[in-house]
Amino acid sequence: MTSPATSRLVALEGVGSFRDFGGYEARGGRLRLGRLFRSAHLAHASDADLEVLAGCGIRAVVDLRRAVERAVEPCRRWNGFGAEVIENDIEEAFLHPSPTPNQGFPMHLDVEAHRARSRGFYARAAYEARHIDLFRRYFQALVAPDDGPVLIHCASGKDRTGLLAALTHWAVGVREDDLMGDFLATNALLGPRLPGLRKLASSAAGREVGDDELLARVSVGPDYLEAAFGSMIERNGSVDGYLRDVLGLDAGRKTALIDRLVA
């Protein structure tokens, strides 16, 4: 059976995992379609892809990548691009700048060590200064008077993007099984991208990378998102507490968000 998330995939030539993450039941109705998009980066968008993106009417793009990532693979823009771009140059405290697109493939780690590393990333990512700034500005954009579509993306569209999409779903009351289903749908969309990802991973490793090893590095697991939410519960009492106390999404702003996105 095709999941709601995979059915909303827009097959683009050079942009991975571009899809609408609306359409789910939420508090007071259903999350509107055509308002929330997520994807991998746009650096390799074809001209045809740019025409599709232009047709979406996107009025804000949230680029969750670090400055070095944006410098190595700058996004392409469509003709007449006038969307607000939300980005920053704040570095994560636990990373060192590296001008290489292979930085997402720490090939010295075995599969289990990589998964543990990923859980650690999720547990702390929501509290990194750069993500707090980006997440805050994203939610501010969502409740702004101009309620046009917003696109969020990082490099591969799975971790930083997945976390922010999940927080959006939580904030508007999407059911937890739908929230997790959308997060995990990234894995079902990997098929066409696997050859390119294998080439990138093998280049980083200096050897051919096997299937299990590759999938561990390019997919997401429910334990990743559970690690993020668990950290919020530990530090702020709940995911709602994180949204309120860290991102400033208080009851009034949450109501405004639901008014904008739920019909």
C-alpha cells in the first residue's frame, strides 16, 4: 500500500525527496496541502525542476544546511525567484568546518556505531544555537500574514528536515503514527537516489560500500526521532515545552499556526 507521504512525492530530476508534508488529520481539521514542502537541497535542480518549483508559489525557503555546505553546493533558483531565504552561518558546537560534500558519510564507523552517532545527533540537534535560530524563524514565517507555501530542506532531506517537519506536525496536532510515518517515508523514497548515494559513500570510504552499510547511512529510524523527542522531554518536560520555551511557540502562536495550516 502506498503511504500518504510517498503518494505526495513530486518526482524531480535533480532534487531528492521533494514532497508535500501536509494532508494529515490535525487539531481541528486536516493539514492543508500545498502549503508545506520538504526536500533535499536544490543544487542539482534541472531547469524543468525549477519550473515545477516556481509553479508551487513558494514564498519562503528554509535552508537548514551549514555555511560550508551551502558554499560547496549552492542552490539553484528559478526565474523570478523572490522567496525569503531563511539560513544562518552559526556553526554547530560539535562540528568543524570541512569543505567537502562527503562529510555526511563518516565511513570509519560500523553500522551500529553510525546509528548510535545518529541518535546522539538527534538528541542534541534541537538545542544547537543554529537550529534554534532556524526553527524559530521558520515558525515565525508560518504564522506571518503572508500564508504562501514554505519549503524546508537540508542536504539530503532526511535528518534536519525530518526533525523540523515532525515538530511542525506535533505543533498542529498530527497523530503520532502519521507523524512517524511521514518521518520514515524518507526511506521509501531512496530508491532512485541509491546509485548516486552509493557512489558518494564509496568515494568517501575509498572502497565499494555494501547495502547494509549504505542504508544505515542514508536512511532514518524511529529511534532517531524518539531520541530527539526524549531529549525534549528530559530538558523541557515535553515536546510542547520545547516548542514553547525554546522556540517561542506559545499557546497564541500555536493557535495562529493551526489557523494558518489547518482547514
